[in-house]
Amino acid sequence: MQFCKDLKVGDRVDARDSSPNVLYKPRWMEAVVTGIEPGAVTVSYHSWDDRWDETILLDSGRLAPSFSRVRNWRSTLFQGHWVEVRRGTKWYRARIIGIDGESVFVETLETKNLPSYEMIVHLHSDDLTHTYMHVGIKPTPIPGSLSI
């Protein structure tokens, strides 16, 4: 596959994680190439700590062009949309209150341990991701209700 042979450090790709955890099945995620070696690349998964970085063989079938396996969720963001943001080491569900170019203004949900707060996050920051990546499990929608 020519796509894999042309990869270089900094390229964005879709990568399927190896997910050794039996509770989760492997899934396609956004990643960036952080290293190259003969027959393989090292990737860093968007919004995940570097302890989850991994080296993937070029012929493994686990690499694909950016947004060919993963939805380009950033292109669909709008005011009122729900996202997840990281503050320190914790992730919170937040609502977008405005977008100005690549700056996303959000307000987090109040939790029992933390009042709601507003913050600005860069559109391509690892501190911003789509819903249900880190915060809880996607709830089963109730017919006729709006879900976050």
C-alpha cells in the first residue's frame, strides 16, 4: 500500500488500536505519526496519554488515510454541541458556547466535585475530543429526548 510507504513524522492517520483490554474491542481512532522505523511507524492517539502510543507494522492493516475510517467530528461542531475537554488529568463533558476560527469556547457541566466553568480550547488540541471518548458510556437514548 503506497499510503503507508509515504508516511512521515507529523502525518495524521487513522489507526486501529491494539486494545489488549478484554473490556474494549479495538477501534479506529485519530492518530499522528511520531516515529518511523523500517516496516513500521509509531503513532500517538489523539487525546490519549503517550503511554498508549504504539508501533504499528505498515502491513498490519491497522493504518488508513486520515478520516477514511474515523469521522471528522471537528467539521460538524457548532454552538450547543457537546464535546469532552480535559482539565489537568480529568475529562469533563462540556457544551460549546462559541467558535471563533480554531478557538472553541466551552462550558463544562457542573459535577458534585466541581462547579461548571468556561474555558477556551484549540480546535486541534489533545484537550478536546468528541463525546463518549473518555467520559462515561454512551447512554441509550430515550425515545423523543435529546441526548448529550
